Amino acid sequence: MNQPPAIINGGTVVYWSWSDRIPFCEIKGQRIVGLAVCQQEDSHSVLRYACDADWKVYDELPFKDVEVAKVGKSPLYDINTVAWRIAPIPTE
């Protein structure tokens, strides 16, 4: 399991999931094994990112809040198979 960085694309990771045995999906030939729900720093928007093993973002979906982002459907993977983990609170 590969924990995400505290910040992805300018957003603070609130929840994340990892699936290296069976990827969530493939995008442009990349195995998507990490998902992250992030609260964007510069706005009130919430984005769910689909990432490779290095947490490089290959897809993003906007949501109105964190709870909706955890259950909102994706055309690329089955959200019902995702087991979310709470991200550690970043320390300064």
C-alpha cells in the first residue's frame, strides 16, 4: 500500500483508497490503483482524483462536497468497490 502525499494538485487529501492487486481501471495504458478525495485549497470545491502508483493524476471528477465525492459514480470504475481510508492530518 502506498499512502498518498498530503497535497495532490493543490488539494488536501481527505480520503484515499488503494488497490494494487486489481486496479480500479486503466486510463491511457496506466493502471489506476489510487483514488483520492481532495478539498481544493483555493476554493470550496472537492475533486476525486484517479491516480497511478506514484499518485500522478489521470482523471478528476468534481463534487459538491466530500461525502458526495466518496459515493459519486464514475464512468471508469465501480465506486462500490472502493474502501476509503481517512487521510492523516498534515502537520506543519
